[in-house]
Amino acid sequence: MRSTLLLFLLGFVAACSTPDTRQASTTTSTADTATQLEPMDTTRATAANAQSDTLKTVTKRHIFSAPGSPDEFRLVMRGKDALTGEATFTITDSNGQVIFREMLAAEALEAAMVYEMKTPTASAAEREAYIRRRMDEFFSDKNFSTPALTAKDSYPTDGTIDRATWDDLLKRPDAVSFTYLVGKEDRRRIAWAPRTKQVVHLPGGGS
């Protein structure tokens, strides 16, 4: 009887001292699952929309680089406001290729306002309205000319265009030039040169 009681006590002590591996395994698995299912950080800032700062866009289709296939002339103002923004002037051909690009600061579109002012100063609203009007008139029909060059034009000696390209344009009565004003008096004139397949600057823009 005493032997039986002793064996029972030894078995009970051994059972109490054996670790519960099942409970430990379950706890670890739960922790791993919680780590794997941790939600994404939705408080992080999302990528900015590239078009969210667009203030004004003006487009016009006009023959330029290829007869019968109008190109798209586009002027896009981006920034915080029209007074401090920057305009991108691009020409895209009928195949979707950008053949000309120029960046214009807002000041370059506003500068000529001084010739129209009737008072010494202008309000911010008046200045912004003028910039927007300049954009609306940027691609006016009067700014396109055909032919691009005539015998009255003098060949420039500043190296802006090579002689062969100049002579080739002179022989093309359907060549088109586009003139636009930058700043107060910088009137620029460009044309598509089929010989070199690029936009070239021409003299005679005037002021």
C-alpha cells in the first residue's frame, strides 16, 4: 500500500513538471499571425497628382511640320498661382512626337503689360487677368505666317541657322512660321525645317 502511494506521488510530480509545449506553440503562432496581418500605414502621404497644379491650358491645331497634318500647339501654366507659375510651350506633331518645348516664366508673359497700363501700378487680379489673356491670344491666327521665309528676309550671321537649311526653306512656299512674344520686346519666330527635321529659329520677329 505504501509502495503504491509512493508511485502515485512520483507520477503526479513528473506530470506537473513537464512543460506544456502545445500552449507555447499556440502562443508563438498567434504572435506570428498578428505580425503578418499588421495593417498598412494609411497615414502616409500619397503620391502627388502631376496635373494637380495646372492653372490653365490653351491648345490650337495648326499646320506646321507637315502639310495636311496639323500639329498641336499647347501652352500649359502650372504652379501655385498665375503670377508665380511657369508655362510650358510645346508643339506635338500628328504622330504624337514633341518637336518643340520651351519653358516660359509668368513674368515673361506679364512683362508687356506695361504698354497697356493706364496707371502706375496694377493689382494682382489685373496682372493675373492679363497673363491669362496673353495665354488665350498666344496662338492667334495672326501669329502664323506662310511662307516662313521670303526673298525680303536677310540671312542671319549669328549662326542660329545654317545656310543650306535657310535656302531650303526659301524654296518652300508652304512652309509655316510661328511668332510669339517673350518679355516686353523679345518677339521670337520659329519654323519647321524639313531638311534637318527640327524646329529652327528665324530672324525678323520684330518687337
